[in-house]
Amino acid sequence: MLLIEKILTLHACDIFQSTPESELIELAGILEETYLEPDVCLFTKGSMGNCMYFIFKGRVRIHDGEHTLAILEENDIVGELAILDAESRSASATTLEECILLKLEQEPFYDIMMNNAEVLRGILKTLCRRLRTMDERSAKAPAVALPAVQPLS
């Protein structure tokens, strides 16, 4: 993959739209290309994470077991929560088709974030958008009746 393709992919992502070109060039140079076939598990819920991925080509399903939470496509990011806190993954990610992903490790991301507040603003914007989408889906879901609780005597 050409360096310019990586730069254009980064620039197309919300979190890097306001990042100076010089930093995008530096960042593009440290991205690791990952090629995956369809139906490959990128990571599982509960696994430890310290990186995120940019989708250059393909689609990735974000899910909790059989329940699909989101379908991510080209120019979307996957695993952004793990790069922020290095905690266990909150969901699983599985490729739906052949994918080319660009992997970014936590430490280089922190270096870029420390030098550019726009990157932090961009990732917060992305997280807020995804939370709102989840809230909208929850509001549309039918209410589940819970069994009555018997008082203690």
C-alpha cells in the first residue's frame, strides 16, 4: 500500500480530519497493514486491547455474541476504546468480507494526541456519535418485562 493511500485513509476518518498533514505523514509511516479474509475474528469481547484499526477496504461487524451492534465500513475506525484505556474489549469484531485494515498501536497514538488536541476532539466526537446511535437503538427496542419480585418477609 502506498503512503499516500494511508494518508488519505487517515484524513477521511473523523478523528484526523483537522490533523496537520505533517503529522498524518508521520502517523501513516507507522501504521501496520493487516489483510484479512471474510469471517475472521479481529478481536473478542473481553480480550485485552491496546490498538485500533482503520478500515481501508471491507466491512467489519461489531457484535456481542449473535447480537450485531454495528457494521463498520471503509474509513471507519474499530477498537478506539481500547487505544484510550487499554482495558478489555467491550465487543467482538469479525470481518464480513475481505478487509485491509491499518493497525495503530497505543503509544504512537498517544504521542500524536499529545501534540494535537484536534485528534482527541475527533475521537471524542466519534465515541459520542456511536453512543447516540446505541441510545437510539435502545429506545426503539421493545421493553422487556421483568418478573415480579416477592417482598422479603
